[in-house]
Amino acid sequence: MKGGRPPQRALSPSTNMVMIIVDIDQDLSRVSRTALKLGLAFLDTMLFQKLISWNLVFILLA
């Protein structure tokens, strides 16, 4: 009784683990993408505020 069933049973949890890891990787990449988007938006607003303040300074000087 050297049947191939025990290795198959051992394989199924590992394939499930691989699937879970892939899912986690996809979630992490989604999170990092949203974080990058938020960071870029924040930088854009910061630059925009600086540009507005510089424009106000130039208007006051002129």
C-alpha cells in the first residue's frame, strides 16, 4: 500500500498556501499602488500650495 494519496494530500495544502500567498501579493500590490497614488496626490497639492504662495508673494511685490 504505497498509494499516491498521501503525497496528493500533502500537495493540496501547499497549493492552497501558494494561492493564498499570490492573493496576499496581489492585495499588497494594490495597497502599494493606492499608497503611491495618495502620495503623488499629496505631493501635487503641496507643490500647488507652494506655487500659489509664490504667486501671492510676486503679486504683493509687484
